Amino acid sequence: MTGAWLGVLVENEMNVLGVKDDRKFEVRCNAGDAGELHVGTKSLSVKVGQRVRRDGSEEMWHSVLIHCDEAEDGSLTVRVIVYHFDWDESRQIALFESKPNHNETTRTLTVDLEQKDV
């Protein structure tokens, strides 16, 4: 009986990364004592701020933006953009693109790490 139960458990665990709904992106966030967040969604934008001292006072500075969306052709993009208060422009430091609706002959995931002002 135990072996059969273990087989069912392993079978269910094997498909843990399968997508059974219409979400395009997923985020898992562990915020320490403040809690955790785990959601699937069609679009996503996450800003990360940190405390800085500027002009004699402390403030929260949002230094990283992760922006995820879907293009008209069904491709999905994840952009990582960084900000600094001394820069005139923000910079995209990474672009990840997937084409889940395209045929098997196209590359599944492409990565562009070229820095670009945005």
C-alpha cells in the first residue's frame, strides 16, 4: 500500500511545472518576516526599492524594475531595468524572450544581456 501511495505522489510531483491555466508569468517572493507571495498572472511588474541617503535624508530608492508582458505575436518578454539617481537614463540590463505558442523549430528562450538606455 505504501509503494502505491508513493507512486501517486511521485507522479503528481513530476508535473509540478506544468501550466494548467492561462497565466503567462509567475512570481515567487519571500519577504522575510513580512510574508511570501506566489502568484501566476498574465502580466507582471515588480519594483525593488532600498533605503538610501540622498541630499542629507533617507529615502526609498527603486533601483530595479522587472517588467513582464506579452507581445501581439504571443511572445513573452521579461525585462530587467536598473535605475540610479545619478544617471540621466535608466538601463535595461537583461531581456528574456520566450515563444511558447510557436513551433518546435524556434528557440525556446533567448537572452539578451546587452545594456541599453531606456
